[in-house]
Amino acid sequence: MALDFGKLNAGTALKQTDPRKIFTTLKRDGRFRRPLDEQSDVLDAWYARRSARDLTLKMNTGGGKTVVGLLCLQSSLNENVKPAVYITPDSFLVAQVLAEADALGIAATDDEKDPDFIAGRAILVANVHKLFNGRSVFGVGERKIPIGCIVIDDAHACLGVVHDQFCIKSKAGSPVYDGLLALFEEDLKVQSPSGLLDIKAEDFSVVMTVPYWAWQAHQDEVLRLLHANRNSNELEWNWPLLNDSIPLCTCIFGGGRLEIAPRFVPIDRIPSFDSAKRRIYMTATLADDTILVNHFQAEASEVGEPIRPKGGGDIGDRMILAPQEINPDYSVEQIRTLVSEISEELNVVVIVPSKQRVDFWKGVADQVLDKDNIRDGVERLKRGHVGLTVLINKYDGIDLPGTACELLVIDGLPEVYGLGERLEMLLLDGTKRQLVRQIQRVEQGMGRGVRSSDDHCVVLLLGGRLTQRLHQPDAEEMFSTATRAQIALGKEVAAQIRGKPIEELKPILDLCLRQDDDWVQAGRNAVVNAPPINGGHLDGNQVKLREAFDAARIERYDIATAKTQDAVNGTAEVKFKGYLKQQLAEYTNFTNPAGAQAMQLAALSHNSRLLKPIAGATYTKLSAPVAGQAAAAVRFMDKFLESNDLVIWVNGLLDDLDWGEEGSKRFEAAMAELGAFLGFGSQRPEDQIGRGPDNLWALGGLQYLVIECKSGAVSAPKISKGDTNQLNGSIVWFTEKYDKTCSMTPIMVHPKTIFEHAASPHADIRIVNGAGLKKLRDAVRAYSVSLATTGGFNDARAVEKQLQYHKLSVSMIVGLCTVAQGAK
């Protein structure tokens, strides 16, 4: 006899909305026995706050984010909040989510035309490009497909895609690039004549911004040019998203490329997303929650209180160590040898920031992976032993579980390649805002080797600059709870083996690699007992700036300037305050150009790398420290609390003070810091006022060094006419700015010593060539180690003695590291 299931279900026909109860009703695969504790914590907290429009779920890698996201969407559908969309960073992850939904017993599709999706009977799974592009199937400027509830998975990875979609990019030789360069050539030349020459030479290391006053004044010409090319390959996917925001965009040139992008994403150009009732952002490593406000116009008060599991959550075992913090005397070559030996038995993955850094590892690498071959290479790692794999600038979007990666090396600070990001890094070097971005990339990279709670991986953080950044007091608080706990445990390990020879490091690493019981227990205790992080990392000033941008879009410049002024007033860091004052001047320029120029001059006084006002920047003459070289050097070293701090800082400085096409601006900045570190007066005139040499050192006794840095000329056969003319021009500049009582030595930092035939070098030019730079670097390292070993860096007499011994004094430094023209 057939049963009447209608009667059996009487009174229970209402759909369940509690995601944990939904889980129990699903016809699911046997591996889903019950939600993990970490999942239950997050689901309960989300359910209690589900009516909020914007919520962030922060869960460790391997914590089961996908299941949580699917259950949140199913709960919303059961509550008639529909349709439901699950967004992933790429198509590869779409397939994974669909498979997970099928195993979980939740209906899902990858077809936006599926009637079950529109009716709210299935969840649409799509990659981020499908939603956010200038021809979005969801509609641009109009809502074609509505969204009730949406999950943005791996939000940190999706953010980069969204930013790129709201950015017009063009290459040299295209009508857009060539037309805009011709239009703004004179404005760029006023900012820096040599900078314009570098832009025309497509120098990768140089980025230049079109001054906002010129950009605003030429809007008609800009719009005509962009509109005429709106259907080109360069603009067709981006123009519809930005066509009403062009006056508020920044135009940047560099390396034969151009970028046009607004400071904040006008996300309302995708109305389906903008009007969604529930928006859920899932991430493991979002150090700065403000970026959700910047990119997605999320409600600050909601994303500022992210939902996390209780305690540190459930995460695999990681031993996180910075070898050069354990012993600053460890050379990168020694660490490479150790890592190479381990790769003979286990899979080792090294993430490098650039193709240039690959050369250091090539001799021991078994495979090198970039965006073109990464999929096949990762599959090889998952199948079995490969050895040592080098990944180029890939810090997210890949999984290396189990034996695919048991030792992970983050070699150097992550590089940024977008012109906007590179410009911001230059303008905000050394600020907390820059540090947050770098920490987030590092933590993303560190998560590649641990993909579940029973996984394990040793993580080595390598390189002077990376070690220097992580050593900063503010750095640790920017990591997630679990990572912070594992870093703290790693520092306790480092304290016990500090100063030991590198041979004693391998047995320590083996504790994690072999999963020693005592080590595993210590690691679990550290994470479980990690103090909870309350709230998120939300920058109130950035929220005000977002509000200012939104006001400017509707031409309420009075509100835009008021909000930006609030942000300026709320900023303590001098360099960042100048950066914000420039934004204030930009909004002011729409209604009061004269007032904007006065503000720009004020901004420049806080941050010398900003735009120079129309009247130009005032040059302040450089003098040597009155107290003398040794006393000035001691004063500079006051910031180091202990010897190890000094050596770590110097190692970071010397990382930048090296040859390479990609790091020439960092080289110039390092040269400026080196001058101050050695007790000289130090300036960057070309950077500060757009004229003069890259670096100027005042040695004392009215002696100066006029320095042009060509650290990127690694492939040049000789010193070019252009480089020679720059130094010759700087010599003329010096004679105009300083009277005849001052003497100067012109110095060219260049790997070659012979000038090309067409060049006419000044007779007094000295050259810091390859051998000279090595002598300088070696002397600075030995000087710092000597002072650190004796603890004499606070004693002027000890410092003076070491400066003399290492030939870094006023009278000896030129002889130490320079050679005559044409020297072998």
C-alpha cells in the first residue's frame, strides 16, 4: 500500500532556513557527516546577522568555506531571497564548487539562463569575470538578471579582477596611448624632463602621472579620443564601466603602458550586484577590510565586524621562520643550498616576485612555473615528487595540498605590476598603508602549502627587504589569528636557536617535516589558544574618501572636499597626509583652481614624490650635518633598539642596492637612505623637484657627490649618450644652485665604465661599476656587523673608528667604490 507523504509532512512543509538544519536535511555524500566546529561557528553567526546587506566570513584555508557559502545561499533561497549566485576568482574553481554542491546535495548550475536558477531552485556558480565586465550578462547600467543573494568566494583574489575590469589599459603604438601621450607631453615634461624621456624610452622602472589639473582641463579631448576607440580590443570591455567617471580618473604612463582608473570602483555600474539584498564576502587572508568598501561599496559598519570561527580556527601545521632573523649572517646562497638538499626528498615550492629573481634559483630548480604553464606544473606536484619548483609572482589561486608542497619559501617582497599599484607604492613607501598590502600578499602566499587541518608545511621567509618589513612592530597585528599564532611560535623557536650555524637549522625544520609529536602538539596549542581578534581592520579615513568619491561623481564637490578634509585631519603619518592632501586638491580644482595649487604645494611639503604644482617646487639647499659624520650616523641609528634590528635593516637596504632593471627607483631610495645612514646629508632632487641628480650627498667641508643611478642598465654595452647627458645636466644644475665655495664630484652608478662614442662625459666623472658597488655593499655590511657585534652603534667614537676602518669616511668613500672613466 502506498503511503500518503502529504499527511506525513503535514505541519513541516515550511522550508528550513537555519543553515545547520538545512545540512541535516540534504541528501549528501558520506564524507559530509556533520558541519565542522569551525563551519558551525560561522554559520550560526551568519544566520543571526543574515539580514545585513554586507557580511564578511573569515575562515582559514581548508576550513570548509565552500560548504559554508553554499549553505548560506541555500538558506537565503529557502527564505525567498533569490536568485542566488556563487562567484569564484576563476573558471577552474567554478568546476570545484559545482562538484562540491553536487556532493552536498544542493542544486547548482553554471548556466545563467537555467530556469531553475531564475526561479530560485538552483544556485548559479560563475567566475568573477562573468559578473564584472563591460558586457556583463547581468547588465551594465541596467539590471538584466536580478540577484537576491551573492557569495564572493576568495574575495581577496576577486578584488584584483574587479579592479582590472574598472581600468582602461593601453600600450605604446595604439591610438589611445599615442594620442594621450601627445596631448599631455608638455605637462609631463614640466613635472620631470628626464622622466618624460624615460617614458618615451618605455623604461619599465618609471611611472608618471598626468597632473589632475591638466587631465580635468582636457576632458573634451580625452573623451573624444576614448569614445572614438571605444570598440577597440583595449577598451571594449572597460569603457562601458568607466564612461561616466573619466574626469575622476587618474592617468598613468610607464614602461610603454598606460592606465586610466578611478581611485574607487563605481560598482553601481553593475546594478544587479549593487542592488543585491545580501552580499557575502568569504576570505582567508584579508588584512584590510576597507578594500571591500573601496571596491564593492560595502557597508563599512557591517564588514568592519567580520564573522570568524571561535579561537584561531582549524588550520594545518606550519612552522614559519625567517632564517635571516635567526642569524643575519646566513647568506641567501647558504639557505638555497639547504632548501635544495631538502628538495631531493620532498617537494619544495619557492615563490619569487619577478622573472629576474628566477635566475638565482635556476641552477637548483626542477621546474619554473608562470601563468602559461602553472596548471600542468601544479598537477605534477600533486601526482608525486618533482623536487624544487619556482613560482613567478603567484601568491594566490593555487592549492598545494599534502606532499605537493612540504617546504614553501617566500623569497623577497611581492612585486606589484599594475601602474596604479606601483605609483601608490612609490608615493607611500614606508607607510602603514603600504605595509598592509604587502602583508596580505605574503599571507596569501604562505597559505599555498596548507590546504586542510591535517596538512603540514614549513614556511621560510627569505630576503633582506621581506625580513625587514616583517620585523616592523606593526606587521604582526596585520596577519590573521592563526597565522599570527604560528608566527609567534616560530619566533619562540628562533629565539632558542638564534645565532646558531645554518647546519643546526635542518633538524629544527625536520620537527615539522617529520611531524614530531611534541612539535605538532605545540603548534595546535598555539592556534587553539590564540587570543581572538575582535572586529576587523577598517580604515575610517578610507571610508570617508570613498564617500568623497561618490559625492564627486554627482558633482557635489562641496561634500567631496569636506569628507577628504576630514580624512586629512584624521591622518597622523606625514607622508600619507600629503598623499591625501593631493586628493583634496584634486577635488578642489573642479571649483577653485587657484586654491588647489596652494593645497598641492602644501601636500608636496609632506611628501616630496607627489605632483609638483604649476609654479614648480622650491628647492632647499642641502648641508652636511653640523655635528659631523659620526654623530649624525649615531643619531640615525637611534631607532635601532638592539643589534639584530640594525643588521636586519641593513640587509634590507642592501637588497635594494643592487643591479636590476625592475628596481631602479628602489635603488635611488636606498642610496638616499645609505647617505643618511653613513652620516652624510642626503637628498633626491630629481624625485623631489623634478630637476637635478637622482641623489645628492653632502659629505662635509662643502664637499658634495652628484650621483646619477643607472642600476637598471644591466644589458647596456656601454654608458649611453642619454645617461651621460643626464649627469652632465645635473652638474650644470649643481653649479646653478650652489656657489663656487662648494665642490662636487660627479658620480655615475653604472655596470660599465666606457662611454659610447656619441657621449661627451664631463672630465671629472667617476664611476661606481660592478666591482665598486660590491666593495661599497661589502663595506656597509661589514661596518654594520662590526657595530652590532660590539654594540657600539650608539657611541660616536666607536662609529667614527669603524667608518675609518671600512673606508666609509668623508675622505675615503669615493676612493673605496669609484673608478676612473674607461677603467677595466
